[in-house]
Amino acid sequence: MATVYLRRLRGWRFVVFNAILGLAHIVVLFNAGSYIALLPHVSGDLGGVLPSFLTWAQTDFMVGLALGFPLARYLSGRIGDYRLLIGAFIVYSVASYLCGASETLSQFLPARIAQGIAGGITLPIAQSMLLNEYPKRLKAVALSVWGLFSITPFTIGMPAGGYIAYLFGWRSLFYLDFVLTMIIVGTLGALLYGRGFRRSYGRFDLVGFLLLLVLLLGLQTFLNMGNDFDWLDSPFLQAIAVVLLIALPCFVIWELGERHPTVDLRLFQHRNFAIGVICLTLGFFSIQGLLSLLIVQIQLILGYSSKLAGLALLPLVLLGAPVIAIMHLLCRYIDARWLVALNSLGFAATFYWIGLFDDPHSYEELFWPMIAEGIFLGSFFTPLTVLTLHGLSGPVMTRAAEVANLLRVAAGAFGITFQGIVLFRRTHFHQLNLADHFGGRLAISYDPVGQLTAKLVEAGVSPSQVHAKLGALIKQEAAILSLNDAFLVASALFIVIGLLVWFAHPTHVPLSPSPAEELRELRAEELIEEVP
């Protein structure tokens, strides 16, 4: 970033600055994860809309995060890091208040998009500001602290969000965001008032940014609305599809010809970057989508409260952060391809394990796989980041990290919608199959539903009650089988990732890299590993 500080903070001001920036980072990333646990509550409170409609608010929030990254790079040069950070948090706080005060989806959704864009601007700016306050010899320590700030809200976001919703209601989370961000704004303003900066007049790729906005929001809207509005039978979705087909080649041609592009597509000429980004986006596409799907569906299907649903994912916290530290060390001595391949096979096995879930009353069937997933989640980002950035140096590495992070976050948003599509399509399939199998339609001699209905009617239960109860059981089991299908598909996808990574060049980290190169690489890694 372009800011040049005249003097560093010292003493208690330095400590407060670190704490308040850490809180700022956690607030943004915590909101990304915790909202998922609130979704059934929000659905019932905003006019009783379908839960699938409320996923729009999460996916568009994440697209907003992705769009905030290129804006941050340009705006920081024009108005300075600390002014931009404070301004972004003011927007974030206002958007949080509007989210909490919303009464309809049409009020809630724009506020979430604004919250996402403002939050996306804060992520790279806050990292840059933190590093500028540390002397050169301690910048690696600063990045380690930043990495802890990055992983903590992702692992505790869903459990804590579910607990807050259970005790105080979902609106309290957004009002809490409003209060905390106002504290952040006031504290940062007091600490950094009067700071100067070196203005940069770099050219902003406005056309490329607008085309990127059309592509990301257009594709996300198409996926969000597809199930509920019957895909291309909807005139509105037909228009979106036409716009996307026109915008995509225009975006590629424009970005390849632009000297300072929003997304540097020329980076895909590097084999490791191309393969690393493909693996990173496909992997995060599955992980983010499945976690979001699981915490919502165990509330809707199994009747968990938001508190219990959050606790079901709590094992992710236990081993995620320690494994990240270990992986940073292993990547210095082991070819990252081996680590990525082993991690992919571990995810494939874990998702296959979850895909065998068949007891709606068993908490253990969810608890133990979540511990395994926590281990593999902690070991997912670091080796892929090393693989992606291998062979790049200088400013190219920083640009590569920005592009990889943008695409990864966008893929996470698409993944949430995709898993919902899988669930929607497969639920009807399994429901029909179960009804045929147990209803005597496949074999006249095998009709357990009819036999059970006859016995219950003889016992005095009305036929309408019997049919309603059995229908509910079939729907629940069909939903569980559909959830299993989503995990099984992801299991196969991670096997593909484990094979694809071997087409990349082997990674050999220099034993004694220069301090500047080591710091740049660490900074790029932390940027990619920020988990919304």
C-alpha cells in the first residue's frame, strides 16, 4: 500500500493499535462465518421467506468481499491507508445497523452487499497498517500474529454465532458489529490522527472492475435464483445469462490488453500459479459450501437449535490453528505437492465418512468427522499457497496473492449456492425413490408403509395422521441422503485435486532466502490464507 508513516507508535499506543486492528479483522471475518448459523432465524423473521433466499445475503456478502480487494489497492493510494480504513469501517458499521434493523429481504440484502464490500477493503489495508508499525526484524512476528487473527474467527464464527442467536436473537449480532466498529473507528482515529501519506496516482482499471462486478454479481444472482425461479425458463435469468455470455469474453480481452488490470490474467501463464489457483478455488468451493450447508440443514432437518448446530462444528476449532503453524514449518522442507496430495486424500476420506451419515439421532456421527476435518482444514491453505506462489517474486507475487484471494473468496460464495442446488435436486429424487421403495410400487409383495399404516389405523390412529407422520419421515430421510450426496461429490472432487497437483512443478524453497523476499512471501501467504 502507498502509505508512509512519519513515526511508529510506541508503548501502550502500539499495544492498543495491535489489539484494535486484531479486533477489526476478527469482526469482519467473524461476521462471514457466524451468519450461516443464523440463517434459519433470519428466514423466519424477514417475512418468512424461504431459507434458500437468505443464502443470497451470505453469497453476495462474500462476492462483496472479493470486490473490495481491488478497490483497496487503488483507494489507499489516493486517500491513505488509515483514512480509507476508518471510512470503510464507518460504512461497515452503518451497513451492520441496517442489517439488524431490516424487516424485509429487500432491505437486508443491499445492506449485506455494502457490508461485504467495506469489509473486503479493510482486510488488506489492516494487514498493511499492522506491518508498517513493526521494525523490519519483527515483521515476520507481525504476520504470525495476523495469521492467528485470520484463522480464529473462521473456526469459532459458526459456534459463537449460533450461541449468540440462541441467547439474544440474530439481530443482536449485527448490533454488536455496529457497536464494535464504532469503537474501532474512534480508537483508530485517536491513535492515527494527523498521519501523513504519500499520494499515488496509479491508473484504476475502471472498465475491468465494472466487468468483474457484472460477472461476479451476475453469476452469483443466476445461481442464487436458479432453483427458485426455474433457471432459463425465467425471462430475468435468461437476460442475466445473455449478459454473462457477452461480459466474459469482453473481460478477458480487456484485462489481457490492460497495463494495470484489475485481475492480472497473464499470471495464468505460470503453470504453478494456474494449477495452484484451480486447486485452491475448487477446494474452498467445496469446503465453504459444505460447512454452510451442514450447519443450516442440521437445524432444518434434524431440529438442532442454532446453539447445538454451532457446537456440532466446534471440533473444527480444536486442531485447526496448531496445524497451520506446523504446515508453515513443513513447507520449508517438503515438496508442497506431497502435502497438498495428502491433504486432498484426507479431505476425500473425511467427506466420504460424513457422506455415510444415516442416524439423525447420533451426535457422534458428526462430532468425530469434524475433528478430522479440522486437521485437514488447518493443513489446506499453506501448502497450496506455497505451490501457487512458487517461482514468482517481487511485486508479481503480491499481485498473484491478490488474484488468488479474490478468486478463492468468490469460489466460496459460488460453493454455498452450488451445494444448495445439489441438495434441492437430490432431495426430490430420494423422496420419490423412498416412496416407491417402501410404498409397494416396486414390488407388490413388499409394502411396509401400507402394512404399518393398516396396523396404526387398527390401533386408533387416523389415516391422515399416519400419512402425515410417514411423509415427514420420508422427507427427513430424503434430505439426509441428499446431504450425503453433496459430501460424496466433494469427496470425489478432492481426489481430482490430489491428482491435478502433480502437474505442477516441484517446489524447492531456498534454504536462505533474503529477508525482503521472505517477508514478501509471508505477506502474500497471509493474504491468501485470510478465511472469510
